[in-house]
Amino acid sequence: MPPAVVPLLLVAIGVPAAFRAAIGRPRALGTAWLAAIAAVAVAQMLGELIGSRIGVLGDAQLLYAALAATITSAALSALERARR
């Protein structure tokens, strides 16, 4: 596994888990993790394409990854709330 993938996976796993701990959502944590991993991968790719160096650790775009995972977790939380 490339070293840059490790912090990205930690962000993708940690942010939805933090949402669940803080507000009890997302209830479908597995779905939230998959969505966050996809969002983090897209954020990493976009950060590489635009050549951003803000919030970078090694080759990992941590700032964009954290923002993408947070937005995804918030969106899933809102969807779960709307389904009730």
C-alpha cells in the first residue's frame, strides 16, 4: 500500500465514525465509509490535478480529503434525517 493512502484511509474512516459518535448519524456506517472513501479518492485526484499544496502530507491531500469526507458524512446524515 502506498504511504499516501494510509492517512487518506484514516480520514475516510475517522470522519464518518466521528459523526456517528457526535450525533448518532450516519446509522449505516458501512455505507458512510464507502461514500467517504469515494469522496476522499475524488478529492485526492482533484487536488493532484490542480496542483494544490495546501494541507498536504507527503503526497496525500489531507485538507481536501477531510473536507470531502465531512461533506459526504453531513449529506448522508441529512438523507437519513429526511428519510425518517
